[in-house]
Amino acid sequence: MVSPVTDTIYNSDQKEYIEGLNRGTFDLQWLKDERPTFGVHAKPRNPKRGLTLQDINAAFAGEPEDAPTTRVMAPRGAVYDDDLPDMGYTYNEKYLVWSDNVVALYEEATARQWSATRDIPWDKLKKLPEDIERAECQIATLLSEIEMIAADFPAKWLWQMNQHFHEVKMFLCTQAMDEARHLEVFRKRALANGGGLMHCLTGTEQFLKTILHAPTYVQGSFLMHILGEGIVLDIFRGGEFLAQNETEKEIYRLCMQDEARHVSYGTMHLKYYLENHPDREKALAEMHTLADVAELGIPGFLTNPFIIEPLAVLMGGGVKHIDQGMDAVRLIWGRMREEYLSRCELAGMDRRARTRIPAEAPY
Amino acid sequence: MKFPTVEWFEALEKQAEKNSDTFRRLGFCEAAVGVKVLAAENGQTRDRSFLLTFNSYSCNSVEEVDNIEQAADFVMEANFGTWKEMIENITANGGADLSHTLNYLVMPGVPMKVTSHDQLKDDVFSRFISTFQEFFDGAQHVETEFSG
């Protein structure tokens, strides 16, 4: 015989339910409820790949609303109680966070994760001449310093984004993981071959602080995804080009892949933002003003001896041939500028007539 | 197997199938990759272009096309001699050495270049570079003839 529920820990509804259970009566409402998706069978479009977010989105509730009225963590498309607590989200409109490629990029990111411990052939590192090792380590130090901004920045905004746009939040989680791995792999490179951690610069930290403390997500996203990570993508490509051994080749190749996804999201987010902003002209003008100021940092970055000289030493094959190595720096300057302007143009913000980034390196 | 032909690229596709564990580990790849061999040095009278479609863990179809710029996300373009040197290097070293990887060859814009009508599609080259490199490194297992 079960005694009646008298413990004050339970409220009246819970007591009633417990008493029902003790009489052998179950609620079973959840079992009778056929709303909203009972009977849905999402199928993989490509069975070799598996069941993707695109597949389930095609089956049900795949299209987020432009301005959901809920502020809850309940999954998009689920049935939920009327009195769910408000999570306090401040990013509740799709144009503030969305990009049309974010669902595919999330799947790509999860499929192409790698391990800095397992997937890098650390045994292929060989002793290098001191100037080359120092150059590698100066760049590795810089990258270990700057990469984590692309984890800290989205982490700061993630909780403020309405969970209705869960794909964006999930993608940004993959980005944070990518950047943790980049910090890891460059710290490992610096400490694995005799060079060690080297010099970090005030100007770099100032740029990182600008990103971290950007007043809005789209402004920070532009600074980080398009401007910052666009530059870093070219540094990664340059790093692969200048690699002294298979270890560095693999590090840079794998980092390139991750970084290109982030740049791709940022570019398409800016495009979506500008196309769907209720006052497009005003939004465009604000982004141009931001870019006018932010771009002034690029010449500073590319005239910094702690950044360009290690690249030139690697390109030239040693400090004796640093002059020849400056060709690589000029090449990276030109590529960075052109690709940055192309991404802005693709996003609907043509900067070609407005940019003050010099077309050619001043050296 | 003669390079450049559809059959040669299909032979790479078969190598990738044999090496499927590696490609699965690198991850799913969705890309339309153009390979253009410029008409020079090998007696070709016209450029030859091949569309490699990656919609799985590796390439799953190859076709020779005329309008490669429209069909592909990006096009890797080089003269016959550059492709030959890259393939010979891969064969000799069991994979591209430091100065014959795809990114190494295209980074300065010579001797190979990547072209695309859209920066986002140009970036597809970077997004899946490990898969593309592994795919071409499969050439080490293909007996290649280079006669035009």
C-alpha cells in the first residue's frame, strides 16, 4: 500500500500526478499527441553521406521565420507550453544572423574536423636553420595569438541569438572548435622544433580588441569573418606555399579549409543582412563607414616587420635572401586586397571605388 | 593511361575508391572542379577541359566539357608541361613534394592558376584542398603516358 503524497516538496499538480501513478493511471498525453511531426520520415538525399540538416529541413520546419515571436530554446517546429520563460535573446530577426549557406557549412564543418594531435605528421619536423625556425615560430606565435578571437567573438554573441536560428549557432560552435584547434596546432608548432613562442604586438591586440568589443554582431562579423579571416586565409595559403616540411604543409592545408568556411559564412551573412535589412541604404552606409576605418589597419598589418619579414625570410630561404623573399609579401598583399574587395562586392558592398588599401605594396 | 583524358581522371577516381578510408576521414566534399590543360607543348590544337564532380567523399564523375568556366566552381588552369611535371613529381615521390602541391603551384598565379567568376566559389578550392590534393596524389598509382 503506497501512502498518500504529503511531502511539501511537490506542488499540487505533481501531487495529483503522483497519486494517479500510484493508482496505476498514467497521463500519456505525449503519446496521443500527433502534432506537429508524427509520421515525418526525413530521408538522406545522398545515402553515402548520411542524414544531413538539409535533409531534415526539407522534411519539416526547415525555413526559419524572419522574426519569430518566441524567445525559447524549444526546437523550431515543436509544440511547447504557453508559459515558457523568455531567454532574453536580443538577436531575434533572421537578417541579423543568417546566411543562406550556413546549413551546408555546418555539415561541411562537422564532416571535416581534424585533430592537431593525430592528423599532423609531427615526426616529419626536422631541425631548421635558426633564421628559418625563428621565422616559422614568429608566424606560429602570431597565429596562436589571433586565431582564438574567432572563438571568443561568436561565443560572446551565441547566447543572444534566438534558438529559432539554431543552424547559425551550431555553425558558430564549429567555428569555435576550429579556432581552438588552430591555437593548439600553432602553439604546438612553435614549441615542437626548438624555436618557441616569440613576440606579440600591440597593434595586433588592438585589432583583436576591436573585433571582440564590436557593438553589433554584424559589425564584428564583418571585421572578423571578412576582413580578419580573409587575411588569415591568405596567410595560411602562404604558409602552405612556404612550408619547410610535410608537417607545416599539413598544418596550413588543414587550417585553410577551416578558415575558408568561416570567410564563406561571413560573406554570405553580410549579403543576407544587407539584402534583408528594413533600411538597406542606411545599413549599407553604416557598413561602408565601418570598412573605411577598419581598412586603415591593413597597411599597418602589412608593414609590420614582425609579420612581413618572417614571411620574406621563408620565401627567400633565409635572412641572406630576404630581398627576394619580399616578392611573396607583395604577392600576399595583392591577393588579400583583391579577394577582400571581391568578397565585399559579392556581399553587395562594392568597395572598389572607396577603399584606401593601396593596390600595391609600398615596398 | 593517356593524360589528359577522361579515362585518366577516371583512373584517379578508382584509386580514390581503393583509398576510401582516407577520403572518408578527410570528410564529405561537394565541389565542381575544373581542370584545364592549355593547348601548347603537346601537339594539342585546342585547350582541353575536364569537369570533376565531387559529391561524395571523392570524385564521382568526370566529363570533358567546352564551357568549363560556367560549369565549374573554379578552374585550375596550366599548360601541359606544368601538369606533366606535377604528375611526374607525384609519381616519383609517392605524392606531391613541397613544391608541387596544388596550392604551391597556384598560389603565385604561375605556373598554374585558379580562376572563378565568383569569389565564394574560388574559395571552394581552399575549403576542400586536402581532398583535392589526396585525389591528385593518387596519380602515383596510375601509369601515365604524356603523348599529346
